[in-house]
Amino acid sequence: MILLLIGIVAPLIKQLPFVTPYLTLCRGLSFVLLAGLTLWQVVIVVMTLFPAEAVQTQANIEAAEQQILRQYGKFRQRLRHDHDGQDKDLNDHGGEQK
């Protein structure tokens, strides 16, 4: 918004007689303002990227945890099944394992 206003107002202000001696200074200030606003915009873009990366990293961690829990759950069920089968074998064969 500020840049748009400067673009409209600058040609009008240049026509004023008491501004003419300070024209070079005004151009310098205009450039500094433009550079400052550009850097500010870059900072804002970077600030939006880092939280997005953090959210993505957290989502990846949670997905990996869920995958591990699913795999661990399958392993636990298999261990229970194997353990239950051994108990039956012990009971069926008078305490001796196959």
C-alpha cells in the first residue's frame, strides 16, 4: 500500500519548488524504503516456511510412530499366539515340549 502511494505521490511532490533541492535525498530515502519493505517481505515468507516445515516434520514423526505401533501390535499378537500354542503343547503331552 505504501509503495503504491509513493508511486502516485512522488511525481506530484517532485513538481513542488521547495522539494527540488532535496530530490536526490528523496530518491535515496525512497530506495531505502523499497529495500526495507523487500527485506521485510522476505522475512515474512521465511517465517511462514519454517512453521510449515515443523508441522510436516511432526506429521512424519507421528506417522512413523503409528507405523511402529502397528508393526509392534502384529508382533505382539504373533507372540501371544505362539505362546498360547506352546501352552497347549505342554498340556497335551504331559508337560513335555515337542
